[in-house]
Amino acid sequence: MILDDHRSPWMTEDLEDLRALARTFVEKEVVPHQERWAEQHMVDRDLWRAAGRAGLLCVSVPEEHGGGGGTFAHEAVIALEQARVADDAWGNAVHSVIVAHYLAAFGTEEQKRRWLPGMASGELVGAIAMTEPGTGSDLQAVRTRAVRDGDDYVVDGAKTFISNGTHCDLVVIVV
């Protein structure tokens, strides 16, 4: 298989160690369950906690927020191992790379403390709601709106294809 022997020029010893960990995890915790997950249209919730225990979630989120303190190269190594076994069920990239980084970049300190450590441990699963009926993922055409109402926001609109939405604990909504 082409991904088995390829060594990227950006691969460091640290990344090789993470890749070995991710490979072992994927072989043990993902591959044996792929057929069942395809039938049930989602991974088991236990996978998230196991990935958190293994240190494979939010690896590029700052350590101060419960993450691994790595870079996007660390996330890419994990994605490589998922791709190597054709895993398209575990939405780790949505969770760790997109949702966690939206929170890290734009969340309040309270939100970061509340959500990021749980995302890194796998106790919480993050999702993103971007796609809308009739507009797809064209962010210029998004119709969903959020209107402030006192201390809250009232969200009005519709979303489809919410990545990780089947068992999420928090959702980043594009408005």
C-alpha cells in the first residue's frame, strides 16, 4: 500500500512516534468495527473515550486547554492512519481540527475551559452545522441567522448533514 512506506519530508521523530501510536490504535479500535459502524451509520461513543485516553484527540490544541500542544502536522499524521485503512466513519478531523480550533480561536475563556478538556478526553464530541438546504456549503449564501435576545441568541434557520451530529455534545453553527 502506498501510504505504508511513504515518509514525508516533514515527518519528525515525534511525528513518527505519534504515527505508530495512531496506527496501533486504528488497527485495534477502528478496523475491527468498520463494518458494524457502516451498518449503524455511526461509530460507537466508546471510540471517542478510547481515543482520548490514547492522546489522539485535539493533539494540536494548546496544552493549557487540555490538548496535546502539537501542530496541524500532528493532526495530519492521525488522518494519514485513518486514510490508510479507509476509515470515513470516525469524525476526528471535524472534532479535533475544526470544532476545537474554532473554540480555541474564538471562544471565551469560560467556553474554552468548559469544552476543550472534555473534547480532548473524548467525553465530549464536537460537531459542525454548516450545510443548508438549497445552498450546500456555500458560506456566502447561508440564510441561518442568530439574533441576540438578552443574554442568549435565538437561532433561526435550517441545517443538513451535520458532521458528527448523531452523538455530539456541542455544535459550532455557521450563521
